[in-house]
Amino acid sequence: MSTKSTKLADIFINLHEKIRSALLDVSNVFLFILNIVKQTFSKGFEFKEFFYQCFQIGYKTLPLVSITGMIMGLVLTIQSRPVLVDFGAVTMLPGMVTVSLIREMGPVITALICAGKIGSGIGAELGAMKVTEQIDAMEVSSTNPMRYLVVTRVLATTLMIPILVLYADIMGILGSWAGANIKGDVTIVLFFAQAFASIEFIDFLPAVTKTFFFGAVIGIVGCYKGYYASGGTSSVGVAANSAVVLSSLLVIIVDVIAVQITDMML
Amino acid sequence: MMEEKIQTHKNGTPKRVVIDIKNLKKSFGKLEVLKDVNLQVYEGENLVVLGKSGTGKSVLIKCIVGLMDFDDGNISVFEEHIKDMNPEALSNLRRRTGFLFQSGALYDSMNVKQNLEFPLLRSPTKFSQEEIDKKTNEALSHVGLEKAILQMPSQLSGGQRKRISLARTIVTNPEIMLYDEPTTGLDPVTSDEISGLIRDVQRQYKTSSIIITHDINCVRSVADRIVMLKDGIVYKEGDLASFESSDDQEIKSFFK
Ligand SMILES: Nc1ncnc2c1ncn2[C@@H]1O[C@H](COP(=O)(O)OP(=O)(O)O)[C@@H](O)[C@H]1O
Ligand SMILES: [Mg+2]
């Protein structure tokens, strides 16, 4: 009897601790974001580091994004084709694939891949810099690490993820054209003409807008996890890993919210 | 409470106090790391700070350059309270201070030359490329590692990394040096080389320094004066001889 009640008490204490630390985390992230905003608009923006980070992000993910983009288009096409053939609507294929690529598949899958590749990279890099005191060393060399390391990376992901998504969309349409050509014969010009004819501004705007948020989420989570890594070298792995898990989750949550908002507006 | 002793030059004039720490307190949550620390660093001296692992030695020197806030008490450097400093003044103080981190803290993504250039490029004083090259070469030759100039930190040995980090901290001609366990994790020969370099830096750059260490060979070769931290306060203060001849069990265990 008594053991049962102590167990129950343990569970409540545990739960209480968990909720407390989660709330603390949320408030810390909030303060972190406020600090990023403040540092972004204070003088002394680190242009060189920002451009270097943009280049790094593009350069590191280009092959991966190219391949996944292509495969997305290819698979969508191969899977939708038989259905469209049954309904005698095969001419709608380019348009249908393009709309689903641009609205949903392109942004979400590219963002998830970048969360894995870039988010973990930033988490590990800043985490290692933190535990080996490189961030402290920067600070004593008249450098604001928030501005030099965090602001540049967050802005770079916020800018580069939308560009990578657009690029993945194009690769997807290319992949789709390749898929369509397996059983049929369409010129690439005709295919792209049909594809773009089907997109309306209203498909495009919300899709692009949400990718900026995906980019910001990936940058902020990666930086936060790395910047607050503490303890030995094992915390570097923890930072990288939890950056990927949390940013992937947040990308999906942001996407759900974005879909709801878009739905309400239309 | 410890009696405050004023150090004097040979002719009897008092030496200038460069770092003055009064009643310093610092806790992390419930853990009281520094309870009431009082110490002075005089101009031109090497002050060794002894203490077991976890007694707050690193915390102490991080407070001196404002890398960490403290809860209570006062730290003044060059007669200015660091609590009262605006960001510019603090950044100015940091420029006059060299900090050798325990892990070396070389920037992994930069080669040796870029590591040494970093503090110069970030300084508000603009140096020409020739000046930068001259200063980095000087600092590298001081630590005897000119040949490593284009290597990445990952290609260097532990001792070489320490020497490169030392070069990076002296490249800006600091007046104060803070060494956090400069010889920990190095073999005895390399440790002696580092100890020698600490003496060289003191002579050549006329620095006032705090050296945290529990390597007794290092203490013997660099210390002008020693303080021992224990339980959040200065447990004993004195010169090398007074520590060597002490009957205290705690102190003896260091000087075996
Ligand atoms: N940022 C921090 N957050 C919480 N505790 C810390 C932090 N930095 C140091 N401590 C704690 O303060 C104590 C003293 O640390 P430190 O100064 O690194 O010891 P040492 O004398 O070995 O250099 C340790 O118990 C350490 O766990
Ligand atoms: Mg330490």
C-alpha cells in the first residue's frame, strides 16, 4: 500500500520536474530568439561570416537536395500515372505533380533533409565550440559570439532554405518529366509549359512563405542546442542529435499551422 | 579573515595592484563555489592559484574578464570595477588581457595563421596586413612553431596546440595573462617547455599573471607567489618556500 503511494508520488514529482524543465526550455528559447533579433539589428553585422555560411549551406546540401528533388518528382509521377490513365486524364499529370510538389512535398521534404544535414551540422559545430571554450575565446577577442556565430547562421538558413526548396521543386519537375517519359513521350519544353501553366500565385505564395519559417526554425534550433551544450565531448553528439529531432518536429508543426492558415485565407 | 599584505619594491615603494578581488561570491544554484575570495595580483608578478579540481579556479578567472557574472563582492582591474564597465570598457580590458584556456580553444575551422590573425582582425585598432604578418610571425617564433603556420589545429599535437594558443594570446601584447591549467594533460618535457614559455612571456611582455595549475613542477618554475583555494576561500597565501615547508596535510599533498 505504502509503496504504491510512494510510487504515485514519484510519478507526480517526476511529471512536475519534466513540466518545469520544459517550461524553462520554452522561456530560454524565447529569450534566445529575442536576443537574436536584438543582435541582428544592432550595429556591426558580420557580412563576411554570413555569406560564408550561405555558401556552406548551399554547397553542403546541393547534391542531396538534387537527388531527393528528382526522386520526389519521379515517384509522384510513376504512382499517379495509372490512376490518371484510368480516368483518361493523363494530360493533367504535369500540373498535378507540380502543384503537390510546390505546395507540400518540396517544402516539407527539403526542410526535413536540411534539418538533418544543416541542423545537425550547426548543433555539432557550435556544441564543439562551446565545450572546447572556443566561444569564450571569441568573446575575449572583442567578438560577440551571438552576433558572429548565431545571427549569421540563423539568417543564412532563413535565406537559403527557401532557395533550396525552389531548386528542389525544379529538380522535382525534371524528375517528373523523366518519369512521364518512361511510358510516353513529352518534350521537356511542353512538360514545363504544362507544369507552370497549372500553378497559380495562390499556390506559390503560402508555400514560399512557410519555407522562410522552416529555415528560421532549423537555424534557431541548431544554434540553441549547440550554444547551450554543456559538459564533456559527449554533449556535442547530444546537441547535434536533439537539434535534428526538435527541428524536424517543429518543421512539421509549422507546416500544419501554415496549411491551416492557408486554408482559412482561401 | 586574512591579513592584507602590501607588496613593495626593493626600495620600499608599494607595488601597483593590477587585479584586486574583494569578497568575491559566486554560486551555481545551491552550489556555493566561491564564498569569500580576496586576492591581489601585483604588477609584473606570476601568481599561482592552487586548488583541487572543482574548487572554482576557472570560475574565478572567468569572472575577472567578465565571461561569467559574479553574485557579490568586487573585482577591479587597473583600478576600475568590472561591474561598472560598459561594453566598450570591458572589451578594452579584454584586449589588454590574454586568456589561455584549459582546452586551448583554437578555432577548429581555421588554420594556425587564421587563428593568430583573428584577435588582431577583431581589434578596433586597424592593422595593415604587413603589421599582422609581422605580429603573427613574431608570436609564432616566440613559441618556436613557425613551421606550423599553415596547419589546421587537428593536425597538431597537444603540446603544439597549447603553444599555438599561447601564441594567439600574446599576439596582441597583453598586460595581464590568465593561464588555466597550462600544463595539464601534457608530458613532463612539454610541460617544462610551457613553464619556460610562461616565464619568457613574463620577462618579455612585462605581464602580470595568474597561473592556475596543480602541476607542482610548473609551480616551482613559474611562481612568484602562491594562493591556495579551498572551500570557496583563500586557504593559504605565501611564497614558494612557505608552501614547501608547510606542515598542513592539504598543502603537503600538493607538494609531494
Ligand atoms: N556554467 C556553470 N554552470 C554550473 N556549474 C558550473 C558552471 N561552471 C562551473 N560550475 C561548477 O563550479 C565548480 C567549479 O568549477 P571550476 O571553476 O571549473 O573548477 P576548477 O577549480 O577545477 O577549475 C564545479 O563544481 C562546476 O561544476
Ligand atoms: Mg578549471
